[in-house]
Amino acid sequence: MALELNYDRMVQKALLQVVRDTLALTAKNGLVGAHHFYLTFQTNRSDVQLPEKLREKYPEEMTIVLQHQFWDLEVTDTGFGVTLSFDDKHEKIWIPYIAIVNFLDPSVKFGLQFEATEPESNGDHGPKPDNKRDLSPETPSSGKVVTLDAFRKK
């Protein structure tokens, strides 16, 4: 059996590690300078914890901003939790890294774009931060990093 190197999956995992490390540094030290983050993630996944009214308003994707008003940023190996204000009410949300489709720090013109993975369809929207998942996508075919397509041979 020949070893197959899945570069797409390896790059996806490495770039998601950049997001994790960035959020971990922010959780530890706060935002530095003008840095702030736009994170777009899939809301139609069972492993995303989100108030139902937000899931109804954003049934597929949602973008959050970590800049001036966020609290309790918690970073784990599988995802992150943060408290944000929605309609003047503080709500804790949980986002696994594999649900992220865009990460942007406009202060330094840095961004990453990920191919969306297929959401689960079991209807359970509860948090699953204790699941031991690595940062790789759920299936090898979903591990393409959109920003690298220009370098691929056709």
C-alpha cells in the first residue's frame, strides 16, 4: 500500500492552527494594537453552539467581530467560545475550528479562507467542546484551502 500525501488536509490543519494560536494569544493577552478579527463560520452545524434566534436569522453562515466588545474568550484544541452582545444581551457561543470559513485581521490585511465542510444533520445544536477532534476537516475531500487554488496544476 503506497503512502498518499494529502497536502490539502495538511495545509488546512496548519492554517487552522494559525487561527487557534491567534485566538489563544488574544485570550491570554487581549488584542494588541489595532488587531481585530472577523470570523465567518457555518451556523448549520450541530457542533456550533448558538442562540436559536441567531441560527434562525443566519441559517447557513454568520460573521462575528472580535474587537471592542467581547468577553470570556476561551480557546481549546477543538474550537473556541466567546461571549458577545446581541441586541444588548450577552450570549456565549461555541465555534469549532472546522466550522470556520473565513478569518480576517483587517488591521494587517491578513485573511484566510477555508472550504466549508458538510454540516451534520442530526438537529442537535448543543456544544461539544470536549470532543477530541483534531483541527483537520472531517473528510479529506473537504480540506481544500481556497486561497491556494492558483498554485495547483489543472
